[in-house]
Amino acid sequence: MSMPAAVQIIRKSSLQPIPWKNGGGITHEVIRVPASAEPFLWRVSIAHIESAGAFSDFAGYQRTMVLLRGAGMALDFANGERRVLRQIGELVQFDGALRVHCELLGGPCMDLNLMVAKTAASAATRVQRLNAPLLLRARSEESVLLACVQGTIVLEGDGADVAALEPGDVALLPQAARPARFTPADCAAGAQAFIARMRS
């Protein structure tokens, strides 16, 4: 059975480690648009945070971060704001120009990051619990990304299961792609997905 046309699956296991911009840790880049470009319109990455420290400066970008694994973290921003992520799937958005210091609440964490250029693109994001099938469609001038946060999410095609997404795996629907149907492997237990709609 074939995968819905134009859906790209990116496995967490296939990602290569890249040093943080400030040298303070390691990230795994999932996708960058345009590919290999600097500056980019938007980028998705998965970071492993092993110890407390500062985040890299990404002035010009709006950041969205989702906790994927670990006991959580506290983020202290230069403007005096403090945000705490304790539960898998909790999300925080902030200006990439803000200085941020991260404290781990109980050991290493893993998080998903979306960075979007403020002057050239925009994104609507959410974390959604799935207990039933979800149909996603990318409209004209829009790309849609679904990342598995918790549980297993199955991409269906031609009446059969064609790909199972585990935490950290990503499905990308480019502009005007055919609709794609995503279903939790266990509807009773459900699953969590991070969904982002990017326009440029």
C-alpha cells in the first residue's frame, strides 16, 4: 500500500547530532526550510539537555518548545518571566532574542524546537491529544508538520497502515499535499501530537 502523496516521514533515529549554536549542548536537526540555508525560514530540531545552562541566541526567530522526555525544566527569561514545563507535551513560546537560562527539575530532558523567522514566515502551533483519527490538509502556501510527542500515531493510506510514528518522529505535508489521516495506535490510551502550520 502506498503512502499518501507527498507526505515525508523523518525518523528520529535517522538524525545526526549537531553542536548547539553556543556550544553548550547537542541538537538533532529534523528539517530546515530552505534546506541547508542560513538564515532559514523555519527549522525543527530535537535537543537533548543534559545539564543546566543558557540557550543559544536566535534573534529574529520566534521559538516554540515542547517537552518530549524527562522530569521537566524551568526556564528563566531575561525579561523576568519564568516558565516551568513538567508534563510531556507542555509547550512554551518565546522570542529567540531573549536570554534564557534552563534549570533541569530531575535529570536530562529531551525537547522539540520549532524556530520561525519573524519577518518572513509565521506558524500556528498546538499540542493535541488524539483519541480518534485526525485528517490534516496543507492549504496553498502552507506546510503542515505533525510530530509524535507521546504514544504511537499511525499514518494511514489506501485503507491500510503505512507508517507508525514514535515519539520524535515527524510527518511533513508540503503545500497543497493530499490530505493525510493520522490515528492513535491505541484509541483508548490515546497519543499526543505537536502540530504546526507554517506560512511564508
